[in-house]
Amino acid sequence: NPSHFSGCDDCPVEQVSWYDAVAFCEWMSIASGKTYRLPTEAEWEYAARGGNKSKGYEYSGSNDLDAVGWYDNGYVRKTHPVAQKQPNELGLYDMSGNVREWCSDWYDEGYYSRSPQNDPQGPNSGKYRVLRGGSWVNFDDYCRVAFRRGLNPDYSGYPGYWNVNFGFRLVLSQD
């Protein structure tokens, strides 16, 4: 029921399919004159891990998920305003929990066993797109920075939860 989540201007974007997220990136690019896009899966994970400042945490910014993310711990049960928990090493908030985030890549379970070491761009084709980060609907294991999942790009959420746990994060390309 999307009305349950209204009235939260500081909450992350939610209730979107991969196509919705890409359409927003295109709109934002035209409106601003700059190039916005979804991150690649590798970019997303590098940022979530803290980039070159990484301390090797299990979640984005800590080994204690309660310190950095909203997840299904039996109490949360909704999306929360951003930046209420501590950030990761790069100052990024909510990369573990709150909403899952679409990435630009096609999903391939075994891709990283054969991908380039530097800046992998993901498979050239596939059936599913990548979602990362876990959400308030997920248990802690799904919020680990290493957890990966692919879903149909038309898909926008779990039945009964509508699509409240799927969002995205923009990347501003340096043209």
C-alpha cells in the first residue's frame, strides 16, 4: 500500500522498476545538461565498501548493521528518511538496507569469476538486472555489501509489499 509510505520527502526513491530508474536518469540528464546514469554493479560495490578508504566491513560502513542500515529486524517495517544512520568511509549513507538499489548491469551469477579485474562493466546481455544493498524488507544477510541479486527489470517489488523496497542511486558521469 503506497499510501502507507507517503509524507516522507526525505525517504529514498522507491516503488520503481529498473526501467523507471533509467527513465529518471535520462530525464535528469536532459533537465540538467549533465549525464546521469545508474552505477555499474562494480561501481556500486566499490562505493558501498568505502572505496580506497575501505576498512573491510561486512556492511557499508560497519560490521554492525544496526549502526548503518534499516533492515527487517522485527521493528522497522517501513522505509526511513536517508542519512539517519552512520555513513560509510566515503560519507555515503544507506547503502546497506532501507531500499535495494538498481544497477545498470545485466545479472550473471558467475560473471565475476571471469570478468576483467579492473572496472568490469557487466555482461553484454541477460534476462535480469542487478539489485544491490538489501532493504527494510530483508534480513541482515541480504544487506551485506557482497550480496548480489538479479531480477526482471520490469519487476518492482514483492507481492503484498507493492514495490516499496526497490530504489536507485544516481551517478554523475564526468564527460
